[in-house]
Amino acid sequence: MDQFQTLGLIVPPLVGSLILFLLRTTKTETLKWISFAIALFTFSHTVYLLTQFNPAGGLQFEFNMIWIMSANINFHIGIDGISMPLVLLTTLLCPLIILTVREQSYPHAFFGLVLLMESALIGVFVARDAFLYYLFWEAALIPIYFLSAIWGGENRIKITFKFFIYTVFGSLFMLIALVVLYMQSGSSDYDAFRLLKLDATTQMVLFWGLFIAFAIKMPIFPFHTWQPDTYTESPTPATMLLSGIMLKMGVYSLFRWLLPITPLAVRDAQIWVIILAVVGIVYGAIIAIQQKDIKRLIAYSSFSHVGLMAAGVFCMSEFGLQGTMIQMLAHGINVVGLFYVIDIIQNRTNTREIENLGGITQSAPALTIYFTILMLGSVALPLTNGFVGEFLLLRAVFAKDVYLGAIAGLTIIFGAVYMLRMYQRVMFGEKTAYTQHVQDVTVGESLVLFPLTVMVFVMGLFPNLFLNLSAPAVMDLLKILG
């Protein structure tokens, strides 16, 4: 039965989404708990697989059957040490994101799209066939487009269309690269691609085809212009899916489809990509300092953090790769929590403008505690989840180039500046007309925030629980890279 275990992660949310699309009830709460039960079941199955998972065992829970026989394309999925942390992150966050949904129009469609996206995201992380991977990659775009375009803010159509065009443009380059690899190997299987002996020129062409698609999705400077607007205009659950999970598709794909298939091109381009990533780190942090909208501030903060992850990947060292793996998990936890805190504040005050807020801590002590813990995790305070990954990543960049490491290290200072200043102005000081009657978090809101804040400390105090999941797979990847 092991061969069906990974399939058991993709099918429940997919079937659940189809059921929700067909339901005609308009009661948001009823549909929320149905969706939550399906997502929680998927998470429970992930936990079960985690207990059976051997980090040194390579590909496990493999399912491989012929899909398109004439083209030698298989429905091939499985889990290894690089995909397991991302599957765990996806299935952990999705039920929590579902709990954050407030009263919505067309709730059956809203929750159906969320579950459909969960299924597609898991598919991206477990696919071992290039065209199956591409199918899931594109499938993940469809739900988030409609979530943002239908339930987003005032400028949602223009902003979402820009996001759609950027992503499709990148996907076209990736598809061309995958087709070239398929023609070279006669198969679309990941292992067949990895075993190809391609010359440096071919690898460089393939590298840029794949890299552009991944850089847009993450995003890396200068492919980032869609991100702040999309994060700001999207409804909060969609923003959480985008920032907490979807951007990890791009980072994960560097590990899976770029480094092992085009190692020569990666070595040639690595310093330029690291420079772009470091520019993004500093640029994102500086722009975040200037923001007046707290949701937009967190969006630029996320862009800055992703730049550090990209730099770590292209350092091609154990510290860089392991730091990126654990930082993907930490960033997902922190950014989802922060966006939810912002949503709670906006729901209570009807504003996200920093200058309109203040004194919230006087009437909302529990919200203050949650916000404090998530904020400190985001600025990488020692013993929190953000510290471990950021330390490993900065060490990797310093080892690669001292000057680039010093510039990248500015993210610690800038991050503390914009996060602590925002926190102080929003939570402390005198109450304003907007914050006179702010109520503390409800039990339902604590059901989301409490597990996230617990994870901040669990990952900070016991990082090896998560680092050990990916360590053997990372070492195997380093051997491929030489």
C-alpha cells in the first residue's frame, strides 16, 4: 500500500474541492468546517507518512504508472528529503488558512478553490515527471487567480492580470526548457533528466529557461514587481497561500529541477544570481521601511527574505542549502501569522494605515503576545525559528564572498528597523479614533495563532528535527554538484 500513500495527499483535497463546488449552501461557517476537516485529514496523513519516513532512504512512498504511453510520460510521484518539509508545510498551513476565512460571497467556490490549490501545491512538491510537475505548476495558478480576482481589493482585476501575465510568461520559458530536456532524454522522468550529460552551452540555455520561471514565482529582483500589489490586493487567505506556500514552489524548484540538471550553468551564473538576490534583500528592506500600509510592509519584508534564500541556494554549500530548507519552513510560519494578525487588526479598526493605529496593546493583550512572538521570529531573534535559517544562510553567503555577505547581513538591521518601528507604532502609544474599541482575539482566532506561535519556538529550540529531514538529500545533491 506504500505506493498509494503519496496519492493519498493529492486526492482528498482534490475530491473535496469538487464536492464543495457542487454544494449550493451559502453558509460560510458550515463550508469552512467541511473544508477544515478535509485539510486536517490531509495533514494527519502527512504526519503519519512523516513517522514512516526515512531521511536517508531516498525516494519513498513512490507511485508510478503509465500516463501517456506513446510519449513515454508517467504519472510518477514520490517523497524524498527535499519534498517532505514542503509537503509538511503545505498541509500544516492549509487547515489554519481555512480557519482564517471570514464571511464570504460564494463560499462554496472560495473554499473549493483553496482545497484545489492545496492539491496542486502538494503535486508540485511530489511530482517526479517533468510534464506532471508542469501540470501541477500551472494548476496552482488557476485557484489563486480566481481567489484574488473575485474576492480581492479595489484594483484586483488589473493587479491579478499583471500577476497572471508574469507567471504565464515564466511558465512558457520553463515549458520550452522541459521539452528540450525531454527530446534529449526520450523520457520526461526526473531521473532521466538528471543523468543527461549536457554540454555547457546547452545547460546555460536550459538554465535561463528554468531560472526565469522560478525567479518570477519566488520572486527574485528584478522579477518582483507583481508581488507587493498582488499580496496587498488579494484577500488575506489568498495572500497567505501566496506568501506562505506558493512562493516556495520557486525555491523548491531550484533544488529539484535546476541545480542537479544544469550544474555547469549554475556554477557559471551563481555569482550573478547571488548579486541579484542580495540587491533584492537590501532593496526590499529599504522599501519596507518606507511603507505606511502594514500589509504592504510585510509583502516587501517577504520579498527581502526570499532574496536571502535564493542567495543561499546558489552558494551551493551545505550551510546554504540547509539554511534555505529550514528558512522556507520558518518564513511560511511567520508570514502567515503576521498576515493574519494584520487581518485581525484591519477587521477591528477598518484600516491598515500605520499612522491611524496605536494603543492596541491596552485592550488586546493576547493579540500583543501573538504579534510579538511572530514579529521576533521574523527578525530572527535567537531561539526563534527565523534565527536558525538566517544564521546558516548568512554564513554561507559570507563563505562565498565577504563583501556580499556583509551587504546581505544588513537585512538583520533593516528587518529590525521596519518591523520594530511598525510594531511600536501600531501596538503602543496613545489610542486613536480607530483603536478605541479594539477587542482581543477570539477563541477561533487563537486556534490559528497559537499553533503558529508554538512552531516559532519548536523550530528555534529544536532545529535538528527539521534539518535532519533534508540533510541526507542535501548531501546527495552536493555530490551531484561536485
